[in-house]
Amino acid sequence: MGGLIPNLDGASQIYAVFGDPVAQVQTPRLVNPIFAAAACNIFAVPFHVTPAQFDSAWDAFSMLDNVAGIGVTVPHKVAAARKCATLTPTAEAVGAVNSIQRSADGSMHGALFDGTGFVLGIGARRARLAGARVLMVGAGGAGRAIAHALAGEGIASLALVDLDPDAIAFTAWMVNGLLKREAATALDPLAEARFDVVINASPIGIKGNAGFPISPEALHSDMLVADIAALSGETQLLRDARAAGAATSDGNDMLQAQIALIAGFASGLPAGTPLGA
């Protein structure tokens, strides 16, 4: 930890990060120096928690007084939201969380910073979102959060791909309600479509052998391609996008943009308050 993090002691608290897989998760590496700089005796630690283990792990950590909270990544963001006592307005609208604050009585309070992180993380390229034709693969917790934020940026359309048709239906319903028009639908694989923005919000590229559902030949130089699965290494999608001359963004861009908010919430501050601000 480079000397930035003080030694653990009996008063230390743990911010557990649940994921499956979890080896690629960068939250502990990024948030621990923020805790240390703010003199917070909190340590973020990754835990490999499968869906079958999730309920038991959640119950165990919510009972421990030295747990400050839980961060969740794929595939737990929707399941965690259902177990929280309260949700921030964005988390409630999306039905997912990525950061949970534990109160002294053991109750858990969920927030979602992925959407904010995504639009801030792409920097000046955020201007491309207004009026954009977007393809997004993955309509789980992170995908829903990004879709919510995309609607706020005034996209023209959103084509969705997910193995779960209910996830697509919910995300489309949410976006269409926010935009007050029929902008979001499931991708029609037979239709000819050209996109301005392509987003991978699924585990494709880090888990399993599934390939991305559009060919490298469909990528072009005036496109923005974001792969939030890419954290500790480059995915094939990003390699193909760079080869096509497209602008790219990975999961670190999104995470860096929201990490101070995650740190603040984990340390007990109101949602949306960065630690050290």
C-alpha cells in the first residue's frame, strides 16, 4: 500500500467489496489512499462472493459492528438494492446500488454512483451523448445506472442487449419514461443500425467466453466505445475499437470519477458528498 495506509488496529473498520469475479476490482486500490489522506481508519477489502453465497455474506457482514459498508460490483448490484433498508433517489429509480453504508444498528443504506461516474469519466466526450444513437450491452445494475444517466444527457436512441429480457424491459421502460418518448428498445439483430456510442456494461471480456454482439467491422473512427468491464486489463472490444480509430473509455475512467463519492458514503457522509472535499 505504499506507506499511504496506516496499520490495521482494533478500531479499524472494513469496507467490503463483493464481486464475482473480483480479481479485476480496483476500488480497494483507489479508495484506500483517500481514506488514509482523510485520516479515516477504514480499509476496503475485496471478497469473492458468488450469487449463491450472496445472501449469507450480506447477512454476516451486516451483523459486524466494524463493517463500514459494502461495495458491490457485477453481478450483485440489483440483488444488493433489494436488501437495503433505504435507497437514494437514483438507486431507487434504477433498482441497483454500488455502494452501501452500514448504520450502527446494522441497517444498510444503498447509493448508486455508476451513472454519474460514467458521464463524468468520459470527460469532454460527454458532449457526444446529446442526440447520440447508443448501443449498450448489459442491462444489469451498472447498465441501468448508465442508461439513467444517458437519458439525462438527451440521447436520441438506446438499443439494448442482455440475456435477461426482463432487464431489457425494465431499462427501456425507465429510459422511455424519463425521455417521454419511445427511445429505448431491445436491439433488433436483423436491422441495419449505425451507432454513435457503444457501451459494454456486461461481464463480456472478463468472464466466460461470450463474444461482443457486434463485429469489429461495425466499429468506426467517429464512434465512442466504452467498456466498463475493462479495469485491470484491456478487453478485445477496446482493442478492436482502437484499431478502428474510435475514441475509447474503460472502467477506470468511470471509477475514478466516482471514487471520492464512494469514499464519502463509506465513511458515513451523505450520499453525493466526496471525502476530502
